[in-house]
Amino acid sequence: MTTYITTPIYYVNAPPHLGHAYTTIVADTYSRFRRLCGETVRFQTGTDEHGDKIVKAAENENIPPREYADRISAMFRATWPLLDVEPDHFIRTTDAAHIAVVQSILQKVYDKGDIYFDEYSGLYCRGCERYLTEKELVDGNCPDHQTPPQEIAEKNYFFRMSRYQQQLIDHIRNNPQFITPERYRNEVLAFLSEPLEDLCISRPKARLTWGIELPFDATFVTYVWFDALINYLTGIGYPDGKDFEKFWSVAEHLIAKDILKPHAIYWPTMLMAMDMPLYRKLHVHGYWNIDDTKMSKSIGNVVRPKELVEAYGVDTLRYFTLREMSFGLDSSFSSEAIVARQNADLANDLGNLFSRATAMVWKYREGRVPEPAGNSEEDLVLQDAAQAMIGEYRAMMAEFRFHLALQAIWEFVGLANKYIVGNEPWTLAKDPAKAARLDTVLYNLLECLRLLALTLRPVMPGAAAKMTAGLGFAPDDPRIASLEEGGAWGRLTPGSGLNAFEALFPRLDAKKDEPQESDPIALPQTRQETVPTVAEDLIDFDFFKKLELRVAEIVAAAPIKKSKKLLKLTVNAPEERTIVAGIAEYYSPEELIGRQVVIVANLQPAKLMGVTSHGMVLAAKTIVDGKEKLVLSSVSESVEPGSRVA
Ligand code: ME8
């Protein structure tokens, strides 16, 4: 199987923003997913560089359009690696090969009699670069640009789009998957229920020179859509390149609803006029708004991908956009929403599952994958849930319903976390008779992690690579890089070793971690430059990293015989352990139950009054009424026991 996925080619009149990032992340995720399914994929994006808009933007900067286009196109190209987006081809409409193909197609359609010369007067919107109909106007303005269109009368070349109206209606009716989601298919069919007008495809050079010259009339350039849409063919080597043969029949276009008409009506009718098969699918998504307001330069709420990556990290941005937007509908971006998803879904649910499960394999089995010893009823339920998750994931990803695919994955993460709580591996570890059961539980947990690393690979390539390495796999091991070979349960080899595991997602603070618009790199710098004021001796970061600070929940507390100062605490961090703390003079055992405190988790065990303490509870030393007092550390909101403090 092969797949060819495209994004729109973006106008080079302004740098990329969140909307462009989203479409391109979706295309990248989809191509990675198809590759995970074993398919050959071609993923194309690029820039649309001719037309009025670009001329105007270049004039504002006082530079020639070509120079301006080079500059902004380079910004788009440089943005994609920051988002872990890896297109196979980046096309520019100023590429010589593209220009030659556009001219040959224009000639072909002209020779066929589907392009004619006529006078036209109409209402032209510079923003849309097209004539609008009276019906489309809202209060006399273009609905997208809120500006009045200009009345223009001139002679131009027209494409006989109307000739193909019925053929297009039939095609859409006979191919229910041609335009999805369905709401957009219905919108197009409704539009086609009225007579279709022919399409103006030229501009006199007197008005616009920054375009591709018509091969049959050197006094005109072609109108941007006839130029732009053809990129989908030139990028794969039309008319006789090998890739063209391989990929055109499987082309899937991805766009937002703003350019539905050009893609669902102009483009298929152009292809019909060229006697070409149509593309296979058109996937249409909604708009990203910012805090419920449309993103716009004049409002000043445009969000730049680079700033988002610097504030939140690329995996979080990819996950958030795919999880938050129901494909096809509008969605709202806010710092609060992305921080909430990072903390709840990524740091808590997924990050904790990985760190808890792998920490236990290190602690109880020296970092080796144990041999499972027969499944209980509960294990079989978990394994069935894993298979159901994979099935749902496959179906939803293939249909561009990414939020549902991710929902299915996170339900499974929840089950795996419950499996830990239900099986209490830390209790099993205390009883040598239960060693085989502990082996099975740990094996099953590692299998859950493997399937998560596999399914998350297209969505969060960076985090998935860390998971893959932590589980001891080479990056391209088919058990973690192929749905066919890795999708089944039980592919981990007992006896193989894990690697040291990097924490996946830090918790974020909504206020501090907002993107900094003026100086996007200010955030990490200020953090690094903060100098501790009370330290007597400075330590380096590697030294600090050795300290394992964790949040522990106190589940039991009791006095220690013959000691006035000490209490014996049982804490969950997340496995249970005993810690002796010198806080008996300040806290009664009862008031401690349920509290979350910060502990040093990797302190060597020490015996205090006959009780072995595995760690130390942190507390502030203070003076109250001239007497020393200890005040326990805490976290400002409840977190998963065992969470790392850093
Ligand atoms: O239309 N939310 O280029 P363009 C979601 N050159 N996606 C958004 C968005 C938003 N708020 N804003 C932009 C053009 N997009 C033509 C296309 S194709 C042959 C020629 C994304 O720079 C979305 O993919 O205006 C939308 O369709 C595209 O950017 C428009 O990009």
C-alpha cells in the first residue's frame, strides 16, 4: 500500500502560525502512522508564492517579491524540524519545474477549448484573491476579511468549470469518502445544487506581474489558484516521473475549511479538464481560535509555533493539538488548556505509568524483562483491552479522528495504572512465594509500555523514542516500529534488559510557562541564571540530579517505643516503604495520614531506635516562640504518589 498526503502550500505573506503548524503536524502524524502500518508514504508541503498578497507584503518591506518570498518560505521550511515534522518534499510555486508544468497544463486545457477570453465585472476581494458573489457578502463585506470587495471590470481568461458540474456531483455522490468529515461534503453538494459559474484564471500584467505567464497570451499571468493547486502534481514529477505514477492515485489532500471551495470544486474540475483521475480524498479541518477569538494579526493574538515549542516542548504541542481538536470542528487554544493536558495526561497518567513500572523492574528484577508465568483472569482482561485499544487506534487514525485514537490510548493508560494499584507489586515483592506472580505483573506492565511507545510514535516521535530506548529497543526494532509485527501482545523477550529511563514530561506551571512573545528564549535563561541565595556551597547540576526527591503519601504513622522525637511512617512513593521521622514533638500520628510530603527516596537505609528507615522526609526548620520547630514539606496540589520532585 502507498499513501500520498499533502498540506496546503502556505502563502508567504506572513510567517507560520499555529494554524499552519496544526495542518502540518496532522499530515506528519498521518504519514508516520501509515509508515507504522508498513506503507510507503510521500508527504508534501510547501509555499504558495505568487499573487497580489505577496506583492503587497513585499512592498511593505520595501523589497522585491522574490526576495520576500525566499525569506518567508525559508521560515516555513525551518519551522517544520522544530515540530518534528519531516516532509519528503517541500515545493515552492517559484520552482522552475513547477512553472513549466503549470504552463503546459494551461496550454493543454486551452487547446481543448476549456479556457476562453471574456469580459467580466465583479466584486473582487484581494484577501481571498478571488471574485465574490453578492450572496457571499456579509453587510457588504467579505465574510473572511471583513473588508468591502472592489468593483472590477476587465477582460480575462476563464476556465469552463460549469462544463464539469454534473460530473463532479456524480463523483461526490458515488464516493462518500471523497470529502470528509461529512459536513463539508454536504456543504459542497449544497453549493453545487446551484448553477456553477466559470472560473476567472488570469490577471492582466498591467495589474499583476508576479505570476506565471499564460503560454498563449504573454500579456497575462495566471490567477493564483490555477497555479497553486497544480503543486500537488508537480511535486511528484507530473507528467512522467516515477513518483507521479506511484502516488497520484492515492493522493489525500489535507486543508482547513477556508479553502474548501478551491479544493472541492476548482481542483477536481481542473483535473477533469486535464483528463486526469481525481485525487482520492479531501480531509477538512476547522479553525484554531485563541482563547475563543479568531487568530488575527490585527488583534495581535497570533501564536507562533517556535514560541509554543520553546514554552511547552514539541511532544506536548503535538499531543495537545491532536487531542484537543475534534477533526472538522473549530477548537480553542489557551495556555491553561495546554498546561492542564501536560500535567494531567502526560506528566501524571502517562509519565507516571512509565516511571513507576520501569522503576519497579529495576528495583525488583535488576532492569531485566521477567519471564511471565501464566495469566490470571485480570491479566487476560488487560490483554484484551490492549488489543481493543490497538484496533480502535488503527481505525480512528486512518479516519483522521486523532482525538478518538488518543482517547482510546489514554483509557488504556488508565487501565494499566489501575493494574499497578490492583496488583500492588511492592507487596508481592515482599513475599518470595509470590515471585512468579510479580514476574507476570511486571512483564504485563512492560508490554503495556511497549504498546504505548508503539502507538504514540506517530503522535509524539520524541517521547516515543525515549520510551523505546528506555525499554531497551533499537529505534527501528519492528516490535516497536511496526503495527503488523508489534501490535500483538507478548512481543517482549524475557531476559532482555531495560536502559536507564529519562523522565518523559515535567509538570508545568500555567503562569510561568506561558510563551514569551518578545523574547521566546528568555524563559530557560532566567531559570538557569537564578542563583541560590542561602546555599553555603554551590553544587553542580549532576550532583543535584543524583538526589531522588519524590512526593510520598503517608498511609500510616505510629510512635516508636522509648523515643520522644521519632515517628514510624509508612508512605506510598509509589511503592510502600518505612521512613523514620523526627517529628513526634510537632505532629500527632493521626494528623499525618493522607498528607503528601517530599522525601529523599535514594538515601541509604539507616536504623533508628531499632526501625530501619528507607529515606528521609523533608521539613523546614523554623523558630516559633524562641523554640525550634519542624514544619513538613508539601506540594501545592495533590499529585500521584511517587511523582519526582525536581
Ligand atoms: O490558503 N486554524 O494559504 P494560507 C487552522 N496558499 N488552520 C489554519 C488556520 C487556523 N486558524 N489558519 C491557517 C492558502 N490554517 C493557499 C493554499 S493550496 C493549493 C493553496 C492552515 O497560508 C489551514 O491548513 O492562507 C489552512 O487551510 C491553510 O493554513 C491556509 O494557508
